[in-house]
Amino acid sequence: MRLATVSVISLICAAMIFVNGCVNAQQYKDLKLQNAAQERRIRELESQLQAANLELEQAKRQIDALGGKGNIEMQALLQKVAALEDDIAKKKALIEAMQKQLGSGGQLPPELSSMLEDWAKGSDLVSFDAARGIVKFKSDLLFDKGSDEVSPGGVEAIKSLCKILNTEQAKDFDMIIAGHTDDLPILKPDTKAKHANNWFLSAHRSISVLDVVTGNGIVPERVSVRAFGEFRPVVPNELNKKGNPQNRRVEIYIVPKGM
């Protein structure tokens, strides 16, 4: 009788584990689908934001060309600028809120998180945000001013990161490389010929990091790149286009495979 009771309990436990496993797997699948849809919406908003910023720049140039003449065309342009600035502010706020909801990565398995924390410890070049699964490189040490060529020290740091991300503990995770700048405009003609504006510079820097990553054992299927230019500062830039070093950075989001 006791043996039969134990057998029944064991079967019930096994069934519960099986059911819970199926539920967790389905929840994980649903979460990935939701996150993928959220990512698509964010990309759409970012594209709209880029178009609005370009339209705003064009409107401001038209105002400058009019030389401050108080005519009907000037008034229409001023209204357009105000409307665009309001739309841009709303889109930025919505993107930021959606990014926070998405989580921008998330807590990693303890073993992987511990390896990344040890790797980043004591480094002037890189930091690791364990709560969000983000590796942050300081662009001032990763690149020369206005350049998209990764410094020798930066290459070595990325190589050591790739070794971690090629371990068994990281095999189920992908990388999103995101470039950021401050709000200092690109003025030098030779630099501007390579990078039309900060958006281009941040994109080219992300791609340069991608090249190092894929050249060090990370298969291309695990990597994607993003570029935010000056539009995702982590701290306020100083007034009069003086920028802020903290905003010049390359971030690597470590996310579940397929996100």
C-alpha cells in the first residue's frame, strides 16, 4: 500500500513538473513574440524620429535663409518647427518608455553575469550593468575623436568579451551593438566626408565593433547593430553644444537568442 502511494505521488509530481515546464516554455515563447513585436514598433518610431529630425533641420535652415523677415512664410515655418519639436519630444518619450518596458536585455544567468562582472572589474574602458545585461564601452577610449576605427586597447577588450560570449554559459544569448554620441556637431570637412552627422558616426562605430566581434568567433547570426547618434543621452549634455563624455559610448545588449 505504501509503495503504491509513493508511486502515485511520484506520478503526480512528474506530471506537475511536465505541465509547469510546458507552461514556462510557452510563456517564454510568448514573451519572445511580444518582445519582437515591441522591437519592430521601436524601430518604426526611430525611423519616424529620424525623418522628423531631418525635416526639423531643413525647416531651421529655411528660417535662417529668410534672415528673420517677419512675413507669412516665416510664421508658417516657426509653427512647423514648434510642431516638429513637440512631435519629436513625444516620440522620444514613447521610445524611452517602450525600451524600459522591453527591458533592454535583462538579468543574465548567474554564471554568465559573474564572468562578465569579473571581466569588467577594474577596467577604465568598460562597465557591466548586471541588472540589465548591458556592457558599456567608453567611446573616448574605444575610438579617436571623430573616428570609427577601434583602438588597439578596444580590440583586445572586445576579444576577451568574445571569449566569454563563446562559452557554454552564453550559447543561448545574442548581442545587440548600439552606438551613441554626444550632441557636438561634426564640423571638420574630412570627418564630415566620412560621417555626415552623429547618427552616421554612431552607426559606423557600431559596425566597426561588429567587425571585431565577428572576426573573433561570434557567428554573424548572433549579432545586430543599432545607432542612436545624440538622441539617447544618459546624462544632460552641457549647454552650447559642449557635449558630455558619458554620452559618448557603445553599448552591447546581451539578449536571449532570436530577440
